[in-house]
Amino acid sequence: MITQDQLLQVKELASLFFTIEQISLLTRIDNEFLKREITFGNGELNEAYWTGKLEREKELRKELFGFAKEGSPQALDQVIIHLEEMNESEK
């Protein structure tokens, strides 16, 4: 059984881009179970992982857009890549 504390840890560690194996070790959740839940699950553990990861990615992308607006060519290139990925996912 996964505790609320473990769910919070998974969310936090995912937001810091720890690997699934590292999260497993730090939270004492079985590695294979964690992988299965993240890959195929739709419960609280899956949600904690993806919410943590995507919320952090959202913050980083906001910063990236700011750099692109300020004229950073590397940031602009990366924004274009994200836009192309988004367009591809809509097909």
C-alpha cells in the first residue's frame, strides 16, 4: 500500500527529475511496481509522478519562453522544437 507521504515524495522527486529507479530507492516503493504504475497505471501514484514532472516542466518552459522573447537564439530554437512536437501530437 502506498502512503500519502510516499505520494508526496514521488511528486516532489519527479519534479526534480529523479529517475524512476532513484525515486524507487528514496521512497522504498518496489521499482517494478513503480514503473508499471507510471507507465500503465491511472491511479494516485501515476498522477503524483506525472503531475510533479509536468508542473516543473511547465515552469521551465515559461522561463524558456521568456528567454526566447528576450532574443535568445537557443531558447527560440527550443521553443520551435516544442511547437513542432505539439503540432505533431495533434495529427
